[in-house]
Amino acid sequence: MLHNSKKIGNNLFDNSEYKNNNNEINEEKIKNTRINETLEDMCIYGNIMKKEILEEKEKNPEKFIEIEEALKLEEKDQDLFALGLLA
């Protein structure tokens, strides 16, 4: 009788549904980890770029225009106008 109950117990863990669920959970964890790492990298890169832009704006303010100015250029310069909209 002990032999049979041991066999039944082992069969529970050999169940393919259990293995599939476990694999899906592990794949989801890996996917979430990758997404979190990507978002963290984007945040770090965004902060670096913001700092560089602010430094460049201090050194060379003539290279930049105000958003309001760009929005007034709809007829004259559509590229700058579009950038103004995005800003």
C-alpha cells in the first residue's frame, strides 16, 4: 500500500498541467523583469538627455526657440510647428 501512495504522489508532480502552469509563471516573470529593466533604462536615459539639453541650452541659447514661437510657425515652417505641437 505504501508503494501505491508514493506512486500517486509522484504522479501529481508529473502532471503536465502543473508543469505548463509553472512554465507560464516563469515566462511571465522573465517577461516582466525585461520590461522593468527596459523602463528603468529609458528613465535613466531620459534623465541624462534632459541634463544634456539643459546644459546645451545654457551654453547656446540661440539654438533653441520657445514652444510658443514654434506654434506660431504653422505657415512658415511646418517642421518646427510640428515639433512645437509635440513639445
